[in-house]
Amino acid sequence: MGQPLLIPTIKTRAEAERDLRRGSPMHAAPGEGAPGPGRRPEWLKVRVQQGENYIELSRLMRERGLHTVCEEAACPNIYECWEAREATFLLCGDLCTRRCGFCDIKTAKPAPLDAAEPAKIAEAVSLMGLEFAVITGVARDDLPDGGSNHWASTVAAVRAARPECGIEVLIPDFKGRKEHPRASLERVINARPDVLAHNLETVQRLHPAIRPGFGYEASLQLLRWAKELRADQVTKSNLIVGMGEREEEVYESMRDLREAGGDVLTIGQYLQPSVSW
């Protein structure tokens, strides 16, 4: 892998607004083409297009009993991504032990881990011919290690099945029943994923309401540990905007991530998975 990407310098508001006006087809001045209450603007509407690749990936996931965040989180981009043979695998089952306010993944007592899941994901990555695989997973607070052994096994299986494939893991905070989160994190890092991601998701003020099962500072600490454990580990995080945060709070979170050693930051606009959110 090349040189790690760096979080860019924070832009001023004037610079951000200038760039938005120049380059974004989504930008409109207040009142221009604004949709009515509860309605999405035209550029957000997705056509259901079940092409050959989409159908093939659907069959592949069903036959091997695999889960994807594309399906479980009701992502509207699933048709476009799957047709491009891109999917994000969901590890450790499809039931989460936590409940985040923005997420559509079901919360319930999970089933025992599928010991064959790492091999199944590795096979799917190979069959899909992926050059880069993204693997995320549910929180498993019911497990002593938070599921970290399962994560490490999956990275190793994908690496063995398709050595040329880059691997990104989007991990929970591994607050298992017994093992310290740092020990669980070290196990995953020792499997040597190309990118280790842990999402902050929202600003500090909103964290208790939106991510009650997680901690703002605990998430930053996880990213610090990652750099302490492996200095050249590329780390990544994400912020979701559109959930009530203030602009200055977003900048503050960006600085916090930078100080925690973050290499890559993505920022996405929140879209409700259903009218219940």
C-alpha cells in the first residue's frame, strides 16, 4: 500500500461554501427546488435496478448465508454498488447487542458465531474478484473478546484466499464481557488489515443520545491505541452530518480525530433508513 492518506487541513466556512458552489450539482440556494416535508429531492431518489451483477451477488450471499451492511442497514445505494460488484460484508451475524439512533440493524440477542463465516467471506471475496474488501460487523458485547478472534480470523482467511486484495475493517470498540478492548484491538491489528476504521459517527454533545452504547472518548482512545500498537497502521473514521450537530462541533470532532492519530476521515450526509427514524 502507498503512503497513508492524511486528513486534509480544515477549511474555513467561506472556502467550503465556495467549493460547494463550484463543484457540487447538489447545491441549491435556500428555497430553490426544496422538496416538501418528508419528501426527498430528485437527486436523492434511487431507481431499483436489478442488473446481472446485482442478481449474482444476491444469489452468492444467500447461498453462503452471508450478511452485508448494504442489506441490514437498508442502504439506498445497494443497487448501484452491487451492480458494480462492491459490497460491505457484515461480520458476526446480523443482530447487534447495541442500538444506535441512526442505524437500521436489528438489536437482539445474537446467535452463536458461525465458525465457517471467515472462510465463507474469503470465498465470496475471491469469487467476486475484489481488489479491495470492506468488512464491518455488529457489536458483540455478549462475547468475552467482543468477537475480535473472529475478526482476526476473517482478515487472515481473506488474505490467504486473495493476497492481492486490500482489506479494510470497520470495527466496533470490542467492549466484550472479559477481555480488555486494547487486547482485542491488538489481535485484529496483528492480522494486518490495510485500513483499520472505527467510526466516531457524531459530535460529542450528541453522542449520549445517538450512540448510547458507545463513548466519544472511548472511540478516540481506540484510534490512539491503534497507532501505539502499530505506527504504520492506516486508521480511518467517519462523521455523519444532518443529525442536529452545529458546524463548530464538526470542526471540533475533526480536530479530536486528528489529535488521536487519524489518517483518513469521511463525512457523510444522514439519510433516514425509514420514516421511523
